[in-house]
Amino acid sequence: MTKPTLDQARAVLQAQPFSTMLGTVITEYSDDAATLELEVRPDFLQQHGYIHGGLLCYLADNALTFAAGRVLGREILTSGVTLNYLRPAQGERLIARAAAQGATAKTAVTLVEISAVKDGSEYLCAVGSGTSAKRV
Amino acid sequence: MTKPTLDQARAVLQAQPFSTMLGTVITEYSDDAATLELEVRPDFLQQHGYIHGGLLCYLADNALTFAAGRVLGREILTSGVTLNYLRPAQGERLIARAAAQGATAKTAVTLVEISAVKDGSEYLCAVGSGTSAKRV
Amino acid sequence: MTKPTLDQARAVLQAQPFSTMLGTVITEYSDDAATLELEVRPDFLQQHGYIHGGLLCYLADNALTFAAGRVLGREILTSGVTLNYLRPAQGERLIARAAAQGATAKTAVTLVEISAVKDGSEYLCAVGSGTSAKRV
Amino acid sequence: MTKPTLDQARAVLQAQPFSTMLGTVITEYSDDAATLELEVRPDFLQQHGYIHGGLLCYLADNALTFAAGRVLGREILTSGVTLNYLRPAQGERLIARAAAQGATAKTAVTLVEISAVKDGSEYLCAVGSGTSAKRV
């Protein structure tokens, strides 16, 4: 198995119309982390003015899957995603850092932390995990 | 506690810029289900031409939270969301049906089923659950 | 695939030393539910006198896996289990009812509800879900 | 809030009849980890001769809750537990290491890794997470 590179991960992300529409970028892709970032726009909010939790779910799903790709190779399927909200997300940017929690040759469990950057300060707003498997 | 009505749920959804940007509508809101629907657009897809899993996560999060609102009243916070993918989602429409699995006076666990409608036929593509609590 | 019968499920449970040590029995095994039950003993409790949550986890894991066996056949592996606690469990008996939430030919997501019977009355104390796959 | 000590954690574990019946001990209790261990007995197995997954669930639940106690103080309730199985567990001992993934003043998400020790060698067999809250 060849581990995908940051450039290859960028190309995958570019090939996702939903991610380009939202403006997601991948800023790190190493053994330690897949880091995805997103500039917050006014149309990302919910009824109380916070960033919509569903957008955090999208970002978690994507980051967890990229992290699994570092572990298992490019041909993977994510079978499940869990996200726990800790604090309302607000600010100008979201950062999702994902990494492996444990893996076998065929499956990986990955973890994600989502932070919001507000007025230049970063704080943790959600944590989660995912399960992915090699495509058979 | 007064249970929110379908009209009130519509107003909440209208007040979510992220949901109006995506075009989510709520089509049922009763004791049995909160049903959210979404017309699929080309910019909702991922790199293989399927609907992005992260969009399903968004829809699950939203449907689970509306279902919890029927159980606990309008002032709630969702603390966690899980989604399990069963089949790639494709087609012209997504339907998310959420309902309570179990609840106390303060917390609710809700379930969601997400179906895709392709060429007029509906098939199940993801199932999940969420936990919500009354805001204190 | 031949669906396992109640007698076959009983034989599997009998072949689990951990389940016979705890006294778990299977009382229903149909398309609608796998129902496992357990008489509560003093050595099942935790420090506040309630039934230990970990025992509920064991029972959930087992019931979810039996339910998946009805869907996918006998040769399965459970890959993940989630349990949400709603109320402290106390009383003389635990009942876990599991059923399918959604499935493909190879994988199943199952749901479980765990009730406690106290002074003859049953109440819901935990709900959860699991993911299982056919052994390849 | 005063963080509970290893001695206090030992006393809590001793006060759990289910844990003393199974023989669970706590071997580390610091900011970095709550570590629980268990000698495997023949009556801990399932029908294929592996350690019963439900026992791993019990151990995960307990370790996750002790870890949350380091973060939030002694008066906590665990609301949910998830465990993902990576490999069949066998051998002479189980070790569960739990630590915080993220927390607020009132809630904590904790992670757990469960390893089995077989013929003196340790290998990872399950990973999971839990959510706990301060008792109100």
C-alpha cells in the first residue's frame, strides 16, 4: 500500500463538488493528522447565529475519512461517523484534525477534534470518531 | 411543555441560513416522525459522483434534533450524533425520518433513517442516532 | 442463508461461558426481536447499589449480535456497540430487546432497548445500537 | 473541584460488587490515564474461545467513567459508551487505558484503548469513547 500524499489528498478534495462549494481545504496530511479547514460564511449558520452543527458533522466525516486513507490507503469506505458537540461553534474559521485511534490491516478507527477560530483564538468545539474499511 | 408544531419547525428551519442555502424542507412533524427532505444538486456530490456523506451527516443532525424537539420541547441542545452508512446515496432527493428511541424528562435519544430517491424509487442509505438534552 | 432458530440461539448462548456464568437466557428470537434476559444478583451492582452499567453493556452487545444473526446469518462479527444510559437500572431482572434498524446483504445496524423489572414493573433504562458484518 | 486520587479510585472500584466479582483492579490514575486491568478467567469466554466482547464493553464503560472522574470530579454520570472491536481478544490479561478527548466544565468525552496480553505480549483489541456529565 502506498500512502496518499498531501497533493493527492488535495486533488481528491478538489474533486468533491460539495467541498469546493463550501470552500474546504486540506492543510496537513501526515501520519499524525489530516487537517481540514474552512472559512466560515454567513450562510453556514443556524438559527442562533452559531455555525450549524451539521456543517461540523460534514467536516468531521471528511477529516475522519482522509485520516483513514493515511492508514489504509486510498480505496476506503467510511462506515460510521460520530460527533460530540462540546461548545457552540462561532468565529471566522473551522479546523478539523483527524488521526488514527486504532487499526487492523483492513479497518481503522479514527478520531477528530474540531476547533473554531474566533477573533484569532482557537477553541475546541467538538470531538468525534469514525470507522473506515478498505474497499473489497 | 408545549410541543412545537410543524409551522414552528418550518420557521426554525427557515431561520437556519445553512439549511436554506442547501434547500432543506420539513415535510412532517408529528409524534411519530420529524421528516426533512432535500433536492439533490450537482454541488452536493463527492469525488465518485455520489451524494457527499457529509451532507447526509448534516441532514441526520438536523432531523435528529427536530425529533428531540417533539419530545423535549423547543429549547434543546444536541450533544452527539452518529451516522452509519449502508449504501452510496444517489438520486434526485434525500429524505431523513427521525423519531424517539427513548427519553427521560430531560434527555432524549433519537433515531434517523436516511433514504435516497433515485428515478422515483426510495432506498435506505444510512441510519443513525442522536442524543439531545433540555437546555438548562 | 438460513436464519438461525431460537433453539440454535440458545445453544450459542449456552456455549458462552461468560453468559452462563451471568445466567443470561434468550427468550425470543424472531424477525422482530432477539430478547435476552438476566436475573439480577447482588454481585451485579455498582457502588451506589444500582446494576453496573458495564453489565448493561455486556447485555446490549450480546442482544445486538443475536439480532444481527437473524438478519445476516450465524457467521457474523460485531464491529461496534453503543449504549446510552437513560435511568439507573435496579430491580430483579434485566430485559434486552434488539432488532434491525437497517441492513445490506453484508452488514447490519441493530438497535437495542434495555429495561429493568423492579417490583414487577418494567421501565426503560438504556438504548443503543450496534454494527455487525458477515464474516468473510 | 478536587481530583480523586488513585486510592480513592481503588475504594470506588472495591465498592462495586460486579468489579470485585470479576477481579478488576485499577493500576494507574493520573491526568494522562485511568488504567484498569483484569486477569482473564475461563468463565470470561464466548463460544469461540475468545474473551467475550461484552466483558470488554464492561471494562470500557468502567475505564471511561474513571477517566471522566479525573476531569470532572467524583460526582459524575456516564451517559453513553461506544466500543469498536478491532481483533478477537485472547490471553491472560486485559488492560483498558482511558483518557480525556475533550471536555467542558460540565461534560467530558473520554477515549479508551483495550489491549489483551497473550503469552506476555500486549496487542490492541478494541477502542472506544464515552460521554460523561457532572451530576446536577
